[in-house]
Amino acid sequence: MTQKYIQKSGLKFINPQLAEGYKRTKLFGNELLLCVRGTTGVVSIATKELEGANVTRGIVPIRFDLKKLSQMYGYYALISKYVQDQIKAKTYGAALMQINIGDLRKIIIPFPLLKDQQTIVRQIDALRTETKKLETIYQKQIANLEELKKSILQKAFSGKLTEKTIA
């Protein structure tokens, strides 16, 4: 669960007869998937193409009442610091970090009216797009500075560095 959306490609499959024994974890598609073992609190969205698939015991499918809470608002709420702090506070274990379902059900997710949720989601999406653009620009600048540093070091160690070179 390293991406926002989980798609069918690249997943491992088990025998369909074996999967029938795990009906509680069968996906309808478009659920939010929350990691409850290992890296607790990681969230992804199961795409519609995953309908009928199962998830492991370390992942909990979350289905909101879409009349009250939109999927994308729920996603952003679950990855928010407010909810992540609650998850961390209820996570336990030494070798294997985990959160139990009972504690997970006690997580508080504030939510406004659906129309306000849609506005919030649009604003967050716009901010994320702008953030990614800025991140790309800064990564390019960092790469350019790294190249400049290498060039200056090359000239310094080869004895070709002068005051004119630096200015």
C-alpha cells in the first residue's frame, strides 16, 4: 500500500475456493484500505476493479455511509495528522506494531455536510497538485546544485579553480 490507489496489476492471487472462506474481507471495490499491522495507519483506495478480491488480516476495508461521508473526504481524514495521531496512540507492540479493530472503531473523524466535504476535497486536491509541482521544481534545483558542486570540486581538485571560476 504505497500508492493512493490500489489496482489489480502486481497483486498476488490465491485460489478462489480458498478466498471464499474469507467473506468478511471481500472487497466491493472503492473501499478505503487501512493497514492495521506493521506500518499502521497507511491508507489506500481499492479501485472498482478489485471487486471480489480479499485483503490480508493486516488490512481493514473501510466502508463509509456515502450519504454522510464521501470516500475522498474519508481518505483525506484518515491520512490527516489528527486521525493518524489517534491511530499511533492506540497502536501497540514491540516486534509487530498493530491496532485492534475495537480501538480503530473509537477513532474520531469529524465531518461536515457532504457539500462542504466536496469543497474541502477540491481544495486539498488543488493544494496537492500545486505541492507536487513545487516539489518537482525543487528536486530539479537540488539536482542542478549537486551538479554545480561536483563541477566546482572537480575544478578544485584538478587545480583549475580560480577566483574568476567562482564568481
